[in-house]
Amino acid sequence: MLMDKLYDVIKSGKFIIAGPCVLEDYDTSLMLAKFASKICEQYGFTYIFKASFDKANRTSVDSYRGVGIERGREILKEINKDFYTLTDIHTPSQAEKIADSVDVIQIPAFLCRQTDLLVSAGETNKIVNIKKFQMLAGKDMIRPVEKVLSTSNEKIVLTERGTLIPYGNVILDSRNLIDMKSLGYPVVMDCTHTCQSLNPGQSKTSGRKEMASIYGKTAAVCGVNGFFTEIYKNPKKALSDSSTSLDFLQFEELVIGVNKILEISNG
């Protein structure tokens, strides 16, 4: 099965998860997938397209959330004909509905301790990517892992999404990468979300996306082979995470940077 092949690559090879934060339309999604796939192929990375059909954890109630699950299923299923796909869920009932459109179901960081959500994702037998909550230590991710394992699904990936420090800033504590790797599952560095910050009174997140490539290279030094980025052709026009998403040039620079580190590390 292709999904089993994908998990084998995730366990032993290098891969990149990239796409828009939120699904906007099919044509934009396909264009981004084609671009990212081309760059990944050039540098020997397996590519996984990512996008949310409903971003239920936006900062403001007025923020754009996505196309919804029904239209999202249609778009992701079409993209999945040519690319591996990933999306996140926010309620247990969404897991079964979206499972036939994606290869990887992602658990958002804020929800990584929600037992019913983890179990429903595990029961689909899809690869389950669990993002680490920003106030958890890497070693604490064993508990979400155990919840997915309770479904007899061992296809688990852990993603470092940064550590929250006072007043909404997110930073990378590389110890979490090492500690999550010690649990025995593939680890991904979320290069763009870890750049975020949310100052008191803001209605949307800001951040320092120049750190994305640095975080990626730091993770590569720590032995991480998977990298997560959000990309847009013109991030300023993005309907979500415009301040930390990468443009095409920035994405390629990140891929080149982490690839150099991996080549050195792997001899």
C-alpha cells in the first residue's frame, strides 16, 4: 500500500510537509503542490501536501477558517491523486469523514491530549501526526502516543511546534527534538509555526519567519529528517498565517539549507 510505503520513507528517509495554512481553492492548492513537489524532488525529499479544511483554532472569531469539510474532502481527494496529503482534525467525528482523502491525519498542538480525538485518528489506520502542545515537554508526548497505540495503530509521527514563553512568544528548545526522538517515532520540525508570536491585544499572530530556516537547520543537526512549512506564492495575500508563511524563494532556501546539513550528517 502507498501509505505503508510513505511511513517507511518517513521512518528512514527525508521528507517535507508543505502547503497553505488553510485551503482556499483547488487551483491554488494544486499550484503550490506542484511547486513544492518539484523543489523536494530536486533535493531528494519525499513531499507531502498539507492544508486545513477548517482552521478551528484561529486567533479571532472573524478570521478565515477554510472551505469546510465537504469541499475540503473534494479538494484533498483530487490532490491526493498525484501527491501524498495531510490535513488536521479538530473533532473526533471528522477523522472518519476525511480519512479517504488523505494519507496523514494531523492532531493540532492545542488538542494533542484530547483522548477521543487521538483515538478516532488512530482508528482510521492512517498515519497520525501529533503536534506537541507548546507547553509540553518532549518527553510528555509519550502519553498522546499511548492513546493512538491503544487502537493498534503504530504509524505515528511527532511534530515539534515550539515552546511558549511569556507573553505569547514561541521559541525552539532543541531538547524537545532529542527527547521526542528517544520515544522511537519519526520527528518533524515545524519550521514556520515555531516563528510565531502573539502579543497581548493582537487579533492575529505575527512572528519572525527569518528564523524558519535556522530552526530547520537546527533540527537537522539534531537528527530530524522531517520538516514542516507553510508556503504561498505571495504570503502577504494569504488568508491565514501570512506573517510567517514562506514565499517560493524562502522555501527553496530552507530546503537547500536543511539538505546540506543532512548530507554532512549522513556522510
